Amino acid sequence: MTAIAFASCHGAPGVTTTVVGLAAAWPGARRPLVIEADPDGGVLAARFEDLHADRTLAEVAVDARRTYDHDRLLATARPLWGAVPVVVAPPSAEQAAAALATAGERLAAGLAASAEVVLVDVGRLTTRSPALPLARPAEMVVLVARAGFEDAASLAPRCAELRGAGCRPGLVVVGRSPYRPEELAESAQVELLGCLPADAAAAAVLAGGAGSDRRLRRSLLWRSLVDLAARLAAAAAVADPDQGSDDPVTATVAAALASSNGRTPHDASTPGAGR
């Protein structure tokens, strides 16, 4: 397995939206598996109608009590935009935390034996989080932080704590003020993996809101996500050598926007289709 965990250390800087955007922007023809493993409960099933919560991480936990079955895990996933497989967390924090406490270790071990690329949203991560067993063996733990005082104050101690727990943290910063991303990375002694603009309108599309694929594709947020996805894939040595130069926002995302917004998005025929 090549797993990359995504987390926050304070507040809600947009971890889930970042994960969804990166999965859609991932280089290569095959999208990575997304696992929503936030102990505070899931939001993806509520944001996207096609992610029916008929089976969630709670059912995965029940299955894992007996034995890990990767095919059954994949069968639990629901396709976002027809292409990104997503295992959603139950909306209840109690159920989500219980599922992770029950099956986190076994799920991590099972995923480690698979060939899947997995992006895991572990929510706000501390050394006491029941999602830590999924974060610890990951290639890296990407901390998503805003460039404000509260995130800056908590970033350095959290990185130190996570390193002490066996994690390998990296940093993605949303926005560029009042603190420069480079300053935040230097103070936390962590690699700066990328910077994302604070673009609420474009982010809303990736969070299930209204908007057109043309607006998203033309946004700096999307271009930043494409660059970050390529960098993460290369760092994890999973870049697809057959990847072409087509924009990875394709008819898949356009069709999803058409369905959710009740209209045909602009340039829907383009080839290569919160939190």
C-alpha cells in the first residue's frame, strides 16, 4: 500500500475538501481510494448524493473483527463523480471513533498488504486519536493548516508530538497571510509540500456545492491541487508513467456537477474526465 494521511492540528482548515480535490487531480488513469476516517464523524455522504451511506467505515470495522477482506473493503466504497472510490465515515462521532478503535490496527495492516494508493482523511490528529494507527504507517501525514495565528501556535508542538509517535509529517498551508507558509514550515521543522489559495468559491465545488467545472478548472486552487497531487504521487513513487498531459478534471467531474446543480456545466465535453 501507498497511504498518505491528511489531518489538521487545529480547527477546520479544509482537510476533507483537500483530500477530495487531490483524489480528483491525482495523476494517471486510476483514482486513489479515499477513506474518510475522521473520529469526529463523516461529512462526505451528506455533501454528495452519490455517496450513499448504506455501508460505512462502521461496517468495515465489523468485517475486520473477523478478517481483513480487501475486496469487501472496495465493495464498501462508493464512486464520487463516477471515478473516485470513497469509503465514508458514519456521521456519528461515537460510531466513527468506535469503528477506528475497533479496527484501526487491523485495517492499517490489511491496507499495507494491498497495492492500492489510499488517501486517508484522519481529521484532527493527536497522539490520542483512534485514527493514529492509520496515520502512523502512512508514507506521510500531510497536515493542512491555515496561515493564521491559531494554526501557527499549534503546528510546531503537534509536529513534534506526531514525530514522537512514529508519524512522518509534512505541511500544506492554505493562504499566505498573516504568516508566510515558509515561516510556518521552518518553525515546525517540517517539509512544506505545497500552498493552496484560500478560494472559497472553488473550494465549494469540491465540497459538493454549486459551481461549474470551468470555474474550477480555471481557478488557482485547482492548478495548485494538480501540482500538489503530482508532487505527492512522485514522492510516494506511484506516478503513472502513462499519464498524459490532459487536465484531470474531466467529463467525470463535469457530469457530477451537471447532476448536482441541475444544469449542464460549461465545457462538459473536455476529454479525460469544510472540512
